[in-house]
Amino acid sequence: MAKIPIPIRGPAISAFDPWAPSAGRMRQLLTVDERARLAVMSSIARFKKGETIYLEGDPAEAIFNINTGVAEAYKIASDGREHITAFLFADDLVGLSAEGRYTNSAKAITAVTAYRLPITLLRSQLSKDAELDFHVICKLCEELRQAQRHAFLLSEKRAVTKLAMFLQLIEQLHIAKGQQIAEIPLPMDRSHIGRYIGITLEAVGRAFRALTTRGIIKLRDRGHVRIVDRDAFDKIAGDPPVLPAIELASRD
């Protein structure tokens, strides 16, 4: 992990305002001044693809605000299997802790650039800035909604439905951030998807083939999916959530 001087624009947190209409779009919660204040206490950390950001049980000395790239949060089961609990994108926070130690592990799926915010400095700033504290609470409220959404996905037993719901969540995330996309980008590989939605790698492959054979989706490559039959896709995935969410837990 290398550290370099930070740009002045500073950390960013995009989320839905839990107490105001959003029209299905996230907004930047932090003001220019708030970002600048956080920038003063931050450093930029760069992680290569596959590099560990932190490990479960390590002293929680900092949280990380993703600037570019995609990371994953995960836990290791007693049998050694990795269970992905979240994908982290730009403007997300990662570094959940309890009693001063990280409660999960995190690593980069792609090359990642993140702001590193020392816990002691951040706590001091939040205690003096009620508005900033409120914006962090807004982000935490969104994470609670996301946890509710992932519980609903995991209650689904069919692999094809799980995959369709996952694709819908990725698509809705980009829409919520104001991006117009003709294809759904998948920066994670199929093994990540399987560990994320709780099915085996083989089941992921079968589910992709089923949706493709039925003419519901089309793959340009493994990293780009286009929905061909929107009505059939929505019927399988269900109605998109009012507030799109992306954090999903995993099980086998």
C-alpha cells in the first residue's frame, strides 16, 4: 500500500437522503467545505487488484472511502470458505469495526484508490461537526436498507432469480448515480458473484446460460451484460427496489 498527497476535493459520500424525496437518485451528501476538512486529515491509499485492505480482527485504525475501483468486504467461515458480504464502489465507506477491531476483511477486486481516514481524527471531527455527523448517519441508514435488501435476495432459492436480482441491483446502482448505461458492467468475476449471492460457481454459469438461451440477456463478454427482454427480466427479478441497494450477503 502506497500513500501519496491528496487532492483538495477530498472524500465523498453518495447516498439517498432518508428524510427527503430522491426521485431514485443518490446525491453527494458532503459539502465542499466538509470534503476539504476531511481531506486535511486523509491520505490516499492505492491497492493493486487482489491486494488486502485490512483483515478481520486487525486493530481498526482507519476507515476507507472508495474513490475509484471496486472492493469487497468478506468473512472467512470456519471451513475456510470466503463469504462476500459487500461490494464497495466509489463514494462508499468500508471499515466496520467493533471494540476497536475490524469485524470483516476487505480487499481490492480491481485496482482501488481510497481515502484513508484515521479513526481518532475522524471521531474528533464528528464530535465537533453536527452536520457532518448527520451526513454519516444518512450513509449508515442507507446501509441498513441495503442489509434488508440482501436478506430478501438470500431468501430466494432459485439460482436464476438470484442472478437476475443481482444484475438488477447493479443496474439500479448505476442509474441511482445518474449514469445512463446500455449494458450492465460487471467488474467482478463469476466466482465473486457466486460468493456474493450464495450459489456455487457452477450454478452461476448455469444461471447465465439459462438467461442467455431464453433470450432475456445478451453477453458482449463476461464483464458486460445487456438486457434484451426487459419484461421477462423484470418478471424473474421482481420489481426493482424503490431505493436501489447493492450490499448483499452470501451463503452456500
